[in-house]
Amino acid sequence: MGPDDLGAHRTVRYASPSTGRIEPWEWVEDGSVRTRPMRGSVIVNSAEAYIACCLVGLGLIQIPAYDVKVHLAAGELVDVMAAHRAEPMAMTLLYPHRQHLSRRLSVFADWLEDILVRELLPHR
């Protein structure tokens, strides 16, 4: 499935919990980020509800792969636009500002980065 096929499908629409804005479908095509508003019969504002609605057949969803890793592995969900993935979302570790980063926090940040790289980045 590609971007030209999107018009024939319904989606579970996602509203940002912080702004209430309904997020458009997003993908990369020819090196550019493209977006498109999608039709759907339900709007949610949490990842859990988004996934649950998709699992019961209410429409396509667009969510980071780590959120649905188990469902993809079990064959409950299928990646339909692998050739047109959206840009990866940035992740940030927030901690109180200190002049010197504690050894404990530094070790934790390194450990977390190793896990995220191993579990979230596509294996090449």
C-alpha cells in the first residue's frame, strides 16, 4: 500500500492530548514529508485507545513501531506503508539542571540509550 491508496481507507484519528489538534497522516515521499487529513469514525487521545481501536478493525493507525511491536510479531497488526514511513520522533531524557551531571544519572542515560537503540532503531 502507498500514499495513493490512503483515500480508500478509514483511520482511527488521533487528537493530541495537549492541543486537541487531530493529527494528519504523515509519510515521507521523494525525500519530503507529506501529510494528509484522513477520514475516520472515531477520535482518541491515548496510544492505548488508538491501538485498541485498530485491533478491533476501526481503521488504520500511525504509531511508533515499539508501541505495537508485540502485535506486529503476533500477526495481529500489519505494517501497510513500510516504504513510506513517517520521520522518526525525537526522544528526550529530562532531568533537573545541575552544573555537574551526577555519575548515577550519566550511567542511567547511557543504559537507557543502549536499550532504545537496540529496541527501537531498525536493524540493518
